[in-house]
Amino acid sequence: MKPRFKCNDFFCRVFVEDTDFQGFVYYANYLKYFERARSQFLIENNLSQVNAKTQGNELYVVKSVELTYCYPAILEDELIIKTEIELVSKARTLFHQSVLNSKNDTLICEGVVEVCYIDNDSGKPKTFPDNLLNLFKN
């Protein structure tokens, strides 16, 4: 297994809009929580998705997602989204992410999200920005 870069934890609270008619977080919303945590990681490391698109016509794209649901989150739960990144190549990463209940550390959902960096015109892989690659050297 390749070494992983640990990201800062991302915190969020469950609101009514996140839940289904039974009061549980709707299963697809965990993907939103994961996305927010990944976006926050980029922001914290000065990796602007907007600049990548407008200045270099480059995009971070999700190639695949694998999720396992373990326990339901409910209205008003405070959640911790933990993220570790595994660099697979200079244009592909695996984000190992999990959602935990902040009060009791119960594992709610875990998954692996494969993210690639591409040239928007050709759709072909492109090397990640140096400041992202440098994070894995430390």
C-alpha cells in the first residue's frame, strides 16, 4: 500500500434537507459530504478548481466511487468527515473517506473515491499541479 496524505477533518451537521421521510440521512448525501471535504482540502492547499478550469482548462473529475453504509446518521447529528489521499499516479488519486458521528465515533459510511486530473479539451489525463504533488513528498 502506498503512503497516504492525511487531510484536515471536515465537520458538518445534519439538517432536515439531508434526511429522508424516515429521518435518516438520504444515502446519496454522503457523496455530498465527501465532495465538500475534498473541495475544502483543495481550498486549504491553494488549489483552486476555478483557476484550474479558467487558466489551464483542466479539471478534477471523479472516475469511480465505492461506498459502504454502516450506520444511519440522523437529524442534528454532527458529523466528522475524515479523508486520506493515496497518490496512484501523477494524474490519479484515491480519496479514502469516512463519515463518523462526532459524539461517539460511530462509523456511519466509508468509501473510496477515485479522482483524476484531465485536460478539458482532450479528456486525457494531465499531471496534477506541482503544489498538490509536493504534499506527498513530505
